[in-house]
Amino acid sequence: MEIMQAGIRVPKNQLVEKVKELHFSEKIVKHLNGAIVTSGTVMEIINKGEYVLDIPPEILKGLKNGTYRFVSGKDGVYAQIADKKSGEFVKNLTLKNGTSVCSALGPAAIVVGVMLELKKIEDKLDDLNLKIDEVIKNFENDRYAGVVSAKEKYEQSVLIKDPQIKKQLLVNVLNDITTVKYQLLKQLEGKVISYRKNRMKFGDKEKSANDILQNILFINESFNIQVNCLSDLDEYVALNYSLNLHKKDLESILTREMALKLDEYFQKSTNPITEAIDDIHTLIHTISDMIEADPEYILSGYVTD
């Protein structure tokens, strides 16, 4: 069977996307280790895949001591290095397609990986494109509407400049999405139990598999929002706790064997349910790597006597 429509496509706003681009840059800069990423480069990475930036040792030394600075290339394909005092051109650094970001970026490279995984999850929900009247037709879909609402509120927080208002909105969104996420997990548990216990016709099992996929995609998006909120609040210890808890909750409801069994009811052999579960596991592992790579920054807000 074909995957049913099960999401809302939110029109892209150029201004919103630009502010989000700067927001992502700021997140990465927090974890920089002797290198600089411009906002344009960030969106090249997020939208088109990972890039390798080769920084020669002498250039890296100049960047660290303030002798050199980055100047964004006009075409976004390379970064120019200039003398900070004279402004004279020194060297072009080429961005090359690759499987990983240059290790000179240190923990920042892993943050880029987190952004890529978050965007992958968000895009899958956007691509489902459900009509609004279908979202609000029953209690179950009220929960889905709650995810869409929280996503919109989170994007509003990105656009707000006042730090206190931004923080309060993030806390509110975090509270809302955490509640909705656990409602969706409980809902998923009920659907999986029903699938296991009930004898269904093939057509009914098709619908059941699609309902479970829809549920998982909204759980993924709710977790995506939760991760973004905790990250923006710099609450990485709480984020690490949430990662382990979410993985445990999800695995207790849906095993990989069950996911593969459900995937058999989709015509296209893409294993959409297994892939959705793998997306979350990849995100969790990537964030865990980020936390382990930059422990000083992660623990900087905790004062010990």
C-alpha cells in the first residue's frame, strides 16, 4: 500500500528561514574549537550534505591568535582568509563534498551532524502534507495538532530577540511538547498491542501499519522539538537524560522485529517504520557524541565548591 497523507506542510517563509540559519550558526559557534563557520556555510551543510573544510596549520594558527579572519566567499563554495589589520587577501579555503566535516571543527562538527539529523526528521513530517481539517477531526489527531502547534511556537522563539521572553517561550514549548510526546507514546503502545492481539484482514493490517507509522513520525517530531528546546536553553545534562529515557521508552513499545513485520504491509520496499526508528537512534547517538566531545562546555553552568 502507499503511505497515507499524515502531516501538515507549513509554507516556508524566507525571513524565518534566514533567522533560523543564523540561529543554527550560533549553536555551532558555541562549540567551535579553533575554526569559524559562517551562516552561509551552515546552510550549505544542512541543505546539501556535509562538507570538508581543509584549514592549513599556519592559517589555523593565525585564526586562533587573531592575525587572520574569515571572509565569506560570494558564491558560498569557498571561504576567504584575510589579514585582520590590513584586510588584504591571504588564501581561499575550498569546501568539498565529503562524508564528514573536517576534524578541525572539533565538537562543532558533531553539532552539524545533530542539525542534519533533526532536519531529516522534520522534513519527513513536512512531506506528509495532511489537510488541516483532517488533523482536528478527533482526539487522536488533536495530539498531532499539538505537535504542529508546538513546532510553530518553537519557531516563534527562534525569531524573538528578547532573551527573557525567548527563554520563557522555550520553557512553555518544552512543557507542552513533553506532555504531548508521552501521550503519543502511550497512544503508540495501544496501537501496537491492538495489532498483536487482534486478528485482522490484510486491509485492516495495512491501515494499522500506516496508523503506527503516522504515530511514530509525530513522536519523532515531538522529540525533535524537545531536543531543540533543551539545546537552546543550554540544558545539556537534562538533554542527555531525555535521550536515554526516550530510547528506553520507544524500545519498550516497538521492537525492531515488530517494525520490520509492519513494514511488510507497505508496497514500496523502503521499510518506512524501521527507517523512522533508525532516524531517532541516529539522532540520539549523534547528540551523545556531541555531549561527550565537549564536556567542559556542557558542564560549564554547574558550579562546584
